[in-house]
Amino acid sequence: MISAWELPFDGGHADFPIALIGLGRRGCEAIQRLRQAGLAEVHAILIDHDPDSRQTDSDAHHCDWIGNAATVPDFSTGAALGLVIVGAEHHDKTEQLSFKLGLLRERPTLLLGIILPPPPGERIRLSAELLGNLDGLMCWPRDPSQDDAWVLLQATVTDWIAALATPGPVEADFAGLITTFNGARPMLVASATEEYPARPERVQAVAYAALAAWYDQGFKPAQAAGMLAVVRGVDDAMVETCDAVSRLFRDILPEAAPVMVAAPAGAGWQQRTRVSLFAVGAFGGSETDWWSPITRWKS
């Protein structure tokens, strides 16, 4: 088993091979906002060929701005995980070419995508070829300019990265994550937070709240091919609590679906508890969901 602790990591996100990849203006804006919210040490690659929209932190440490088709992005900084954010309306062929050339040079072992809903009045224009380059695909329910959608984006991106790059009482099985999420299928995400210190019964309650948020998205356990639960706020004395969270989901998912749990440590969690959930499977969405055409392509 390969754990995150055994991968190239030396005390923080900066030395772990993870990259945040923004494609187009909206994707780059989302990456910039995540960096300002605490992920500045994660390497960012901003692919935006419009010189008028160059990001204000594009010259900052751990940030590469790809401003033209002649510059090929170096995805080796995300050799383990590349997390791509792009708007569903994106159709700039030169930016997509830069992305494709970067993948030809070096493709991250696991390449996940977050697709933002198109702005009002615009339609989905992402190419099937671009979507086909992504392993797991998370279609965001609402634009991150809305508070609830931003809270979900910040929590889930932070927790996924922490599950890989931050040691803790329960560590991620990276090899298992690759096997489970490297299947070119849709993903569902959810997160719930409580502003109280973690106790066994409260962790369970927060896990149930995150599960309820899943069901609000149309989650059907029988469609799940595997999942990861990231538990924040627990310490070495609460490993059994993480086992209880694992059992909760093992009881409802198909027997063959892996259920993985990670509990990364970190400062600032003494007074908070959070559970973030990531599932991969045949999640097609209903006809009223803006992302249903995309998930049908990927299912």
C-alpha cells in the first residue's frame, strides 16, 4: 500500500506533487481565489491566453501563467494529482491545445476536473475530447460566486489535497485512490462542518449531514463504484471514530465499492469538525440538472 506519507512530501503542500490547473478565465479566477483562501503553497498553472485577464498573482511563487499557445505547461509539478477547474462554456481552442500539449509532455497520475456551470445565457461548449482527458469529473451545482457553492468548493478542494499531502491519524491509500477514481466517471461531492470540537457522536452527526447533502444531489448508493471520506478535526485517540464513519458508508454502498477514509491533521481544527465526501460512479443527474449532458458523456 502506498500512503501519502510515503510519497515525495517534506512537511507541507509545496513539496507534494499536486497542481491546481485553471483553464480559461473562470477556471483561473477560481484557482486564484483558492490560493488566496489558504492554498498558496499548492502549485498553480493558469492557462489563460487573454492578456487583459492575466491573474494578479500569476507572477507569485508556485504559480505559472500560460499566456499563449507557444508556452507548454509543465504538469510535472502535479505528477501525483492534477486538479483542473474550467467553466462549462469554455471553447477556446488555443487554451485547450496548451492543456493537451502539457498532458502529452507529462500527465498527472490522477487528473480530476471541476466543471463550473455556464453563466446565464451561455451553453455548454466544452469538447468531449477535453472531458475525455479527465479521470473523475465533478460538475459544480452552482457558480462559486454564490456563497454556498464557494464554501463547498473551498472545503472539498482543501480536504482532497490534505488527504494526500498531510499526514494524520488515518492516512490516504494513494494507490487505492488511483484505482478507484481513475475510471473516467462522474463524481459527487459533499461536505458538512460543525463549529465544535470533534467528539465521536458529533463526527457521526457531521458525516450524516454530508450524506444528506449527497442525497439532495440525487445520490443513489447502488450507482457508486467507490468513495473517499475526509474527516477533519480528529486526533490519534479518535481512530475508532473514523472506523465508524467507514462502516456507515460500507453499510450502504455495494460490497465491491471501496470505502476509503483519511483524517489529515492540521492546525486550526481544535474547535471544528468537518467531513467531506467524494464518490465516483454512474451518476447521470436528472434532466433538470445543468450538468446532465456532461455526465451522460462520461458515464
